[in-house]
Amino acid sequence: MTSTLHVGIIMDGNGRWAEGRRLPRSAGHRAGVRTVRKMVEYAPKLGVGALTVYAFSSDNWRRPPTEVRTLMRLLETYLNHETEHCLKQGVRIQFIGRRDRLARMLVAAIETAEERTKHCRALTLRIAVDYSSRDALVDAARAMAGSGRFDRESMKEALGTEDLDLVIRTAGEKRLSDFLLWECAYSEFVFTDKLWPDFQPSDLEAAIEIFRNRTRKFGGLVSKAS
């Protein structure tokens, strides 16, 4: 199967998953990391060439400091443990979002993961951390002003990201929450009530099947989703 689909996932429900089991919220975040690994392993089999996951928005800094520290430690641990695994699977790791507010050790882990996996081609895993699409658009507009070019291609270059074919959001939420606003202009959306730690490869497969059976017009005539 040709790997061409770019799927974005807004991962939601880790805290509710933990609270429903009378566990600390950190247990939900750890379970969510395990789900990410399953999706990364399975996505290429479904024709996914790029998977962008929303790990930590710029607005998430408003959460309790203890939870933020837990999330950041989990991300650093994930990179330290999973980079080698991703390398063997041919998964390229990239990050989008700010890095100036992240801990030095986490930034070092990010840079190491990106450098070690930069030649991998089976799947591109983009992790959005301290990410705000509004801020990204403002930064892109500043870059365009400096270059004197104002068109869609220039915006795409300045953003450095690609359009999403499909966006999946878990835990019953139905909003974008500042996630890749420009890139979602013609995305298809699938919402599920499943909490992120309960999301399975079969759920990803079902979402992609829904996508493939939709009609995409892009403002014109009928075009079969593929």
C-alpha cells in the first residue's frame, strides 16, 4: 500500500482515563504514550506516510506545574527509549512548536532523535509540543513580510508543514484547539468517544476507512478520497 496519507491526531482523554480507574493523572499520560507507540507501529500498514500527534499545546502550560513536569519527563523518556526503536522501523521523528521554553535536556533529546532518524522514510512522526497554530501563522506572516512574498506557497514554506488529509480527535471532543489551522483547511474529521489510552490500531483503521469512503470536492467536482 502506498504511504501517502497525512493523519493528525488530537490525543485527548488521558486524565479522564486515569480518573475513571482511580489512578493519578500521570498514569493516564503513561498509558497514552503506549498508545502512541502502537499507532506508530501500525500506521504505515494503513498507507499513512505522516502522522502528526498533538502532545502539548502552548495553552497546556496553564495546567498544574506537577502535571506539566510529568508530561515533559514522559516525553524525554519516550525519546530516550523509542528513538532506537523508531530508527529500526524506519520512522523519522520531527517536532513542531517552540523549544525555547523547554528544558535543556528535553531539547537535547529532541535534537538527537531528529538527527538520528532524519534519513528514515517508512513514516514521519511529527510531535507537536508547545505548539500553537495561531502563533505559527503569526511567525510565518512575519517571515513572509521579510521576504516580500505573499501567497499560499510562501505561507506553506514559512510554516514548514503539510496539509492534513484526516484529523482524528478522541474522548468526544469536537474542536481543533489551535491545531494546524492552515493545514486543516480541507481535512476530513473523525471524532470518537474513546479515550486516547483506549484507542486501538483497529480504531485507526476504522477512521481511515471512513475517510476513504468520503467524497472530497475541494470546492470543485467530486473527487474520491484516497
